[in-house]
Amino acid sequence: MKWIPQDTEMFLGAREYVDTVIMPLIGITFQDHVKQSASINEFITIISRQVEQQFKGRVLLLPPLTYCNDWSKQDRLDVALKWKNSLEEQFAHVFFLTSDVEWKTIETELGQSLLWTTPIPLEHLEEKFKKPMMEEQVKPLLTIISQKWKNE
């Protein structure tokens, strides 16, 4: 389920089955790497939607936590932890999805919540290649989430 009116109605009706929330982490810059930042945003948006589709009915996909790339690691972590703490009051599993390698350096502070995937620039790919490539990127994420559910 996505954070849109139609899906929130479904969420309210099936609340007891939705135990997992996913919040993409999107960094924005207006400096040297604007295009790369936009590319990662596109990639994470597609990946997060595909994960949500695979687990529809058990997962709620939230709007992204958006931050400035020039924020310190501590500032990023503080915001993510505030969200994590609030969300853990409502959901058994909280995941942050990103392709920003900076998050890997503070992964332990987020516990088991960080899902990191290698970004793939999509702008030059033909449509017929995008879908299979994205499906391959999603598979490991589905496995990680499923394993965490099994270990509860």
C-alpha cells in the first residue's frame, strides 16, 4: 500500500495485517551532482514501488524522507532515528531504503532498518531493459525483508 487516499482506506481496513513500513531516503543537492541526485531519486522511487507491489497488503510505502546531501551524518541520523522511533510505535518492522552510500557508514546506528541497493542510472536504458534490470535489483531486497519477517 502506498501513502495515497485509496490505499490508506485499504490500510485502515486491514491494519492488523500491515506490520511493515518502508521509507525511502532521498538526498538532494543543487551543487555539482544534481543529475546524479535526480537519477538516484528516480531509481529508489521505482525500486520502492516494486517492493511495495510485491508485498501489497503487508507493507505500507511512505513518502520519502528527503534530506540535503550536505547535511552531516549526525543530522541525517537524527532525523531518521526520530522517524524510526515514531514508526516503531505503530509497526513491527521499519525499513529505510536508499542507494546513498553515506548511509552505510551509519548503518549500525539504525539497527537492522537500512536496506541499501546499488544505484543504476536509468536515463540511457531502453524501456525493454529497464524492467528486467529493476526486477533483479528488487529480488535481494525481497529476500532480506522476508528473512527479517521469519526471524521475528
